[in-house]
Amino acid sequence: MTIAPLVTSKSHSSIDRMLAVVFGVFAFTSLSMDWLTALNVNLKTSAYPLAKPIYDYALLADPLLIVNPPALQVMCGISAFIYGPFTIWLAWALWTGHRRIRIPAIIYASTIIYSMGVYFYIEFMGETPPTHLPIFLGATLPYLLFPMLLLWRMWSGGYWIDGPSA
């Protein structure tokens, strides 16, 4: 018995390609920015080209990045050195339809959703909440919503379980 696809393979391909692009951007941010927080780089004085824009964003909307508590350093270290490289593979697999990514993608999406829950708790319940909520949510919600979409996509049946429909 096979599970029937929920939507046509063409629209699945469109969803997969969109997710591949989004997770490619996530890989870029993990690999190019999160290591700064993980290694406690001073964003204000660093010569690294992306440090100043991150610092400006922190001043405007997310002062937790300036305070940079150890919990945030650990989360960003995991993002930079584990999730970043994995997300490159995820983006490639989504783009090419490499079905072996399904179980790792479910694990990845689940851990990202969990870590975003922890992150939002630290942000909103800590001593340095976001100062500009629309900008903060615009910058951070995609890191929650797209893993949710990925989780739904990998769990929904169709191509990723049964293969291409005939």
C-alpha cells in the first residue's frame, strides 16, 4: 500500500525548490554570522564586514545579541558549526529531490523548532527583550516558520515517501 501524494508532483517540486532557496539563505546566515555570536566577537569593533550590520540590527531591535549570554553563544555555535553545514546538504537535497534527506530533515526541523522556542523564551522572558518587535519578528520568525513547513513537507506523504507519482 502506498500513500497518495497530497498535491501534484509539480507543486511539490515548487515547494521543494522554494524551501531549497530559503534553507540556502539559512545556511549562509549560519555560516557567515552565527559564529560571531558563538565566539563572542565584539560586533561594535570587529573588522568583519557583517559585524557592523548585525550590531546595528541589535541596537535597533535585538539587544540580546549585544549582551550575548552563554546560552545564546551555545545556540549560535550549534547553528554555525552543525546546522550551517547540514543546511547546505538540505538545500541541495531539496533542490535535487534526493529522498534520503527525509529523516535527517525531520530531525533538523524538529530541533530547529525546539531551539527557536528556547530562543524566544530567552528573548521575551529575559532581561533584554526585543526593542522593535516588527523588525525582530521579521528577522526571526522565518527561522521558525520555514522549519515548520519543512516538517510538514517531509511528513505529508507523496514524493518524499513514495517517490514521484506516475
